[in-house]
Amino acid sequence: MRVDSVQMRALARWRKDRASAVSRVDADQRSALDALEPDQLSATLRDARYGKRRLGPGTLTILWALRIYVALMAALVLHQLIIAL
């Protein structure tokens, strides 16, 4: 995929605008969080939700391989326990 200079400038401008907007929000959130009592702060942080992250195919493959490995090892341990009895 080829990116021309206009797209690069637009991307750079977007990143700069986003960074300044994030810093403004962070400053506002910090001042608001500083005003909260400890129990209010913990309730606020507990209620904060983050969306699901999209994982790439490599990560999904690794996670499925780990699930399969754990299932096989659990079956092996169970088999060994049954044999030992």
C-alpha cells in the first residue's frame, strides 16, 4: 500500500490533534480524580470499562495452542491420578 505525502501530512496532523485532546482530557480527569474521596475513587475506577481488544491471528493461534496444551496436561494429570489409585 503506497501512502502519498498528503496522506502522511493528514495523518501527522491527526496524531497531533489527538495527542493534544488526550492531554486536555487527562488534565481534566486528574483534577476531577484528585477531588474524589478514596471510596468514590475506587468506585469510579472499578466502574471504568474498556472495550474488547481485537487480537491478531498470531496471538489467537498462540492462545488456542495454550488452551489445548492446558487441557491435555489436565487430562494427563487426571490419568496419572487414576492410575496411582
